[in-house]
Amino acid sequence: MMNTIGPKIRTYREAKNWSQDQLAAHCHLIGWDVSRGTIAKIESQVRRITDGEVALLAKALGVDIQQLFDQ
């Protein structure tokens, strides 16, 4: 498996009623130019995710990094 947090990212995004485009826009606001397609690949665990990207996604979603790893 390339990443384990993809489903958690989807869960937190959907809890905010955000589309993948909206999450990508929030990432852009904090300095990470990421596409909706990349968000989709991360959520579906098709794409690897770096530690730095995990931190940026947590920031964009307004959650603590650890929350993305909690079961």
C-alpha cells in the first residue's frame, strides 16, 4: 500500500462538505499547488504521499497530523 491515510483525508474532507476541488484550493492557499486529480489519487491510495504533504494536508483540513494516522 502506498499510503495509509488516504481514507482519513477523504473522511475529514467530507466532514467539511468539501469537494476534492475545494480541498485543492485550500492547499493552494497554504502554498501547495496540488490538483484535484492528485487529491483523488491520494485518497484512493494510488499515489504515495510525502511527510511534507501529510503536514500540508493536515493544515489545510485543520486537523492535527496524528489524527490522520489514528485508527
